[in-house]
Amino acid sequence: MFYKLTKDCTPKQLEDAGLAPHYVAHDHAIFYTDASGNPFTATYIQAKGDPIADLYEDIAAEEKARATYQWLIDLTDDVDLQDSLKFLREREVIHSQRFREAVDILKFERDRKQVF
Ligand SMILES: [Fe+2]
């Protein structure tokens, strides 16, 4: 999405959009950062090794992604972009629901084993 929105932009258009630092460092290349410009690192990925704990971490990530998509929708009046973002937002809702179902299954199995 970022590539499609910026691939034909001039340096001046990127500068006007607040993307001059990105252009200077990466030209039109995609470079993964958060909204503050911090590069993506593997430290964002959490794994405790306990399936239930890890699924709750995944649920939190999905909910944060859902909220981020909503805030991106709020920032644009481009209807086509809003449609794409709404699809991605709904996808995160489904991911969250599937992870919640997996937690329920694991908790049921954990509790069943504790009974016997
Ligand atoms: Fe997701």
C-alpha cells in the first residue's frame, strides 16, 4: 500500500507529505518502521513458549493492528484506500477471533487434564 501510494511521487511531494527523511535514507524503497520511524526488529516478536500465553500475545497484536488500521482510516479521505484499510481491519478482527477460539480449546484441554 505504501509503495502504491508513493511510487510515482516526486521528492517534493514526499517532502510535503513529511517523508523527506524516508526519501533521503531509502528513496522509494519500502522500509518497515513504526509510526515514529523506529525500524522493525525481531524484538517485537514475543514467544514465551506457553501456548496460551503466546496466543494472548498474538491476540494483543491483532487488536493493536485493528486499532492502527482504524486510525489510518481516520487519517485519509481516499475512498479506495479506506476500502483496503477496512478489509485489513476486518481481517485482524477475524485473526483475533480465531486466536481466542484456540485459547478456549487449549484451556478446555488443560482443565480436562487437570481433572483426571
Ligand atoms: Fe492479523
